[in-house]
Amino acid sequence: MDNNTQPLNIATESFIELSGRERAQAVLDAGSFRELIGPFDRMTSPHLPLQGIVAQSDDGVIVGRGTIDGEPAVAIALEGAFQGGGIGEVCGAKISGALEQVLRDHEKGIKTRPVLLLETGGVRLQEGNYGLLAIAEIGAAIMALRPYTPVVSVISGMIGCYGGMSICAAGLSSHLIMTRQGRLQLNGSEVIEQEAGIQEMDASDRSRIWSMVGGEQRVAAGFADTLVNDDIHEINEAIHDVFRQGIREVTRTAQVDRYLALLAAVDANTLIVPSSIRESWKSGIVDQENLQSQLGAQQAQANDSVVEAPITRGRTWFEALSGQSASAQQGIASVLCADTELENQRVRYISVVPNPNARFVRARQGEIGLEEGWNIARSIREAIEADKDGEKRAIVAIVDVPSQAYGYREEVLGIHLSCGSAVDAYASARLAGHPVIALIVGNAISGAFLAHGMQANRLLALDDEKVTVQVMSKQSAARITRRSIEQLNEAATKVPGAAYDIRSFAKLGALDQLIEGIEADQPQTKDIERIQQYLITAIAETRQGPRDLSVRLTSATAATGRASSIKVRQLLAEQWD
């Protein structure tokens, strides 16, 4: 029997009860399903067996070619039963590679329809930075596709959509369909409990969690578009309706002013009942009288309890490169933005720094929180708009971010979308021709790095023991994977993607420059001048190169460090037509 062409017998009307392969088949026209890189291709994860974990022949992602309403389509389904739908190197490359093939179809005039069926916990922690890179590339592919076609995502249940996939897949999609059983959340409840305490989030309180992030709440608050029952035909009809309606002009992640106004109207010191935000957040209508009163009270409170911000590498390098003081910045104190010239070229520097006086307490240590993501987006979009008819200034993200903010309020108010707005803005700038460079000077962790740095044309980093790249803290990773810290450290010796140090990250081939011999904490003039020269070179190379992220897979290091990512794309290209 030919595994790629035989139809599956779907006896149930429930979509949730289907396997990933059956879901992919179910959303395509009857009899049109053809699987790419199927189980018989044996494209498995090379990293799991090194850790004593049995690999799966499709690595938990099914790519089905077929038609929807008679038009060419691809359905990409994650199999939640394998590794919780986690994204590793191979399955991540199958998703991003398939979306890249859809983009090539559209560039040739073939209007292929993409559908993502999301059941995922985010990055597969056993593969760490392989998954982080893959998710960034998934987001980049969705951003490149959106001007051509709606990118439709479905979150049905029971796993939901978490982690970086909530940012770069669900958050960036043109249209998001959910069932009541589905969940959409950036930080898993266990991780929030581990990082912020059980008082902030009780991971065992399932009813409360569903009231925050379940499909009914997410649609009612405007974080998703269509609420459907767990029914194959109803989900199919919702998908068909999106493609019939065509491209949405303004997506959620581009509505920066709207969401900043909504956030400003929130009292960050009171407990937010999820149902209380439904009407205002979906409509985007803010009570202006109440808003002014709220802002006045917040300002008075801030004036009464000002705490001096610590000096971090993000702040140090922002001031060193921009020549401007952090204390003189306008806007929120945690997002620094300044323009200067570098060898007669305009450069906008953006850095995220601690703000002990931040309204939302979970974002006071340099994390990217609700306000930070949207303000990063605003800083970038201002440059895009100002430069739309002239030379595109370079944008340099100075990266020193310990994580995204972990908190109850953050999840209720859509931190995944806040981070997604920053991803959208950086990718939009890159696609518009702005050279986007990320300079990693400290921590580059999890969704914070996806939001601030991972969409850059070029990644530069200081070769320093305090420069780290990873998905989450070791304590949280140990809890989620049910392993000890010692076992995590042992895995890192075998799988570079599981390590935290910058030299291991460099082995994956995505880093353009690992810069040695720099005084990271107290840079001298010679250190600053060296970094400026690296930036000048990176900007010049970017202006001459492609606007996508393909350069990350073309280096000699990537040829070995991400060989599976390259092989998956080769196979997809061979099997596509």
C-alpha cells in the first residue's frame, strides 16, 4: 500500500479525537491528501536518541498536500501525542520549509492555501535552540506569506498552543480558529508556578486556567477570530470561509496603538477577571474618561515609589553605542530607543532593560512583558513609516533579556500577542528593506529572544561566559521534562541545542559573528569602536543580501550544525510538485 495516497477512514465527527495525520486529511478535499516527508522517508530527529528517547518516523509533524475548495493547499498538523507537539529541528523544518514552498508557489502565481493545525507545547526542550531557531523561521515564513494569502491556524485541543508557537504561529496567523477545548497561552502554567510561585499560578487549577486561555475566552476577548464546536465539518467550513473572504488588511499584531491604549486602561494592581475584558478588548473601545483617571492615578503612584534601575549590559551597550543616556529616554523606561549615525548611515538602537517601577510587577527585571512587546513594535513601526519613501535606516536590537514575563495578568491580557507584535514589527522592517541586526550582549532567553532579536538579518554575539541562549531556565526545564539539572547538563554535552553557552549556540550556524576580546560589562573606547565596525560590516552585507532568514542555513557551520534542517527543505522541494 502507498502510505502517501490511500485515504484514511474517519468514522468520527470529532476533530479533537483524530490523530495529526487524520486532521491534516480532514481539512483537505476528500481524496486529495498526499503526504510529504512521510514515515517511510525516515526523517527522524538525530538529537532524541542521544538522550535515550525513541524518535518517531515523522517527528510529530504531518505535511499534507491537496486542495481546499479545489484550490491547491497544504495542511500542516502537529501530532500532540508525540513529545507534546514540541518543536525540534526536523519537525520545525518541515513546518517552515512547507510554508516557504507555499511562498514560492505564490511567487509563481500558484495560489496555494496554507493551514496550520496546532497542538503544541512550544519548543521541544530536549532540542532547545534547534526548536527556537525553527520557530523563528516559522514566524518569518508566515510574515512573508501574509501579503499573498490568509494563513489559517486551528487550535482544537486538548494540548492547545503554547510557548514560541503561540507567538510565531498562532499570534502571527491571519486568522485563528479555536474550539472551547483549545487553549492559547505563552507560558505553561507549570512554568509560571515554578518561576513566580503558586500564589501567581496554581497549575492544578484547571478550571481557572481554561477561563483565562480557553477558546471561548480567547475569541470573546479578540485574541482569536472564530469559535467552533469540536466538529470536522464546522471546522472545515470555518477554514473555507477565511479563504473566501481573502486577505485581512490589518492583523492583530500590527494594531499597536489599539493594544497600548487597552493596556493603559488596565489597573495593573487589581486582579483581572477574564470575562471582564471581553467586550472592550474585542471591540478595542476604551473609556477615555476612565483612562485619563487611571493614568493619573498610575503616575501619582509611580512618583511616590521610584526605585533606581540597575545597570545591565543592555543599558550599558545601548548608551555606549547610541551615545545617549537611558535616563533621558521618552516613553516607558524599560524600552530604550535612540537614533544615531554610524559611518554616515542612520541607525536606530533598541534595548530592553529592567524597570523596577514598571506597572506590571512580573516585568520589572528586564523581562519582555505586555508593555515591552508593544512598545518595541511601536519603536520599529515609527522607523518603517518615517523611512517608507527614503533610505531605510538600520535597526540594531541590543539583546540582554532574561525571559518573557511570567504571570497571571500577562496571560489573561495576551503576552503572546505582545511578543508577537515585536516579531511582526522586526520582520516587517526586514522585509521592507531595513537592515536588522541583533547584538547579543547578555541573556537571550525564550520568547523574549524570539520577540527581540531572532528576526534579525544578522546575529552577532559577544564571546563571553555570561552570554547565554536557551528556551527557559534550567529549573523550569527540569520540571517540564521530569529530569534533574544534572541530566540536563549531561544532555547539553551531546546536543549543542540543549546547551546554554554562546559557543554551543554558535555551532548551529545561525550566528554570523562571535566576537572575542570585548570588555562586556565596562566597554572601553576600543571595545565600542570594534563593535561599531562589526555592525557596519553586518549592515553593508545585509543591504546586499536576501531579506529572508535563509542566510542562517548557508554557512559552513550550518552545513553540519543544522544538517537536518537543510535536508528537510531539500526533500520538500523534491516532493512538492
